[in-house]
Amino acid sequence: MKTLIIIPTYNERQNIGNLIQAIFELGIEGVQVLVVDDNSPDGTAEVVKELQKSQPKLHLIQRERKMGLGTAYVAGFRFALKHSFELIMEIDADFSHDPKDILRFMIASETSDLVVGSRYVNGVNVINWPLGRLLMSIGASTYTRLITGLPLKDCTSGFKCFRREVLESIALDRLQSDGYSFQIEMNFRAWKKGFRISELPIVFVDRRAGTSKMSKKIVREAIWMVWKLKLMSLLGRLG
């Protein structure tokens, strides 16, 4: 199936070239890659532009400033829908998600509308994370399940695959969140619309290079966003 892999980037020069090459070396028919770069000062976009000279299935959206994870994915979703992609995948730029799992997601999408790469569906499969970060991640998923009822073990995973019908059904201009809570919101909206959601076990490895984008602001947004989503659902305002 015609598949677009969206990679949002900000200061990922050390990783992006190797990740793009690793994806295309898989040789999966129909796969294309879109990098959405927030004007990275380290020259991430320049690495992508150089690779585009020899790789026609590589695309780049270069934005004028740092605008956030959620809006980066929305830009990627719009690109995918405009260009008739059937499967749309999210993957992190830092190799915390193994590109070798891409084919597994595509296969799982034959029977699911949204496939979520889960770190916790079969125990805890996280490597090299500090204990505090791990506990925060597990706690966030537990917190989300308790408040919203979302039936996922890993509510905040950023490794996932949508069938285009899911994205077509969601009013992208009405999305509320931008940080990591964006993942929660997309899962919640898909679930509330009745789409088939499954969790695919993955092993998450902490980034190879560069620095994490996690911040206190992102955590605060996630804390209140689950309540907002719950209230909107109860009031019939999800859209």
C-alpha cells in the first residue's frame, strides 16, 4: 500500500540522514518519507535536501520556526491526504523507534485502522531510560486510561500507523493539543469514532544522539488535556 512515514524534526542532524537511509534500505514497496522540519538551527533540513538529490521518494516540509510536534504531524497528515497515501505512519527521528518494525505495522494495518506501537502491552520494553522518565511515562498512560477510558496500555506512544480513513474522519483544524498529548488526543478521537485500534509490541530504545524535547510545559499540557478531551466527549463537542 502507498505509505507515508512522517518524521518531525528539530535539531536532529546527527540522526536524520542515517534514519532515512535505514528506512529506504528496507526496500518496502510503496514507502515514502516526509520530514517536517521546524527550521532547525543545526542544519537538519540541509541534510534532507542533500539526500533528496538521489532519493525521489523523500519529501521535506521546512517551516519558518519551531511550531511544535502536533502541528508538524498535522502538516504531514494534510500532505498525506492530498497525495493519496493509504497508510500514514509516525516515527521519531532519534532511532528510539526501530525502522525495521515498519513492515510489522503495515501488516497489522490490514486488520486495524490505527496501530499503536506499544512499549507496555507485553510488560515494560524500554531500554536506557532513567527510572524517573520511565515512571512518568507509565504513569501518564495509567492516568489517561483512568480518566478517559481509552483502552490502551501505551497512550503516549509516537510510533503508530493510521489508515487514511481515520485521518479523513478527524477535523484536523480542531485538534486541541500540540505536545506529546497530541498522541493521546489522536488515539482518543479515533477510538471515539469507532475505529479499530490495536497495540503492536515494540522495544523502545533511548535516543542515539541529540537531546530530548520533553519539558515541564509538555507535561502540564498532557495533565489537563485528558480532562478537556473527556469533557468535550461528554458534551458531544469532539467533532
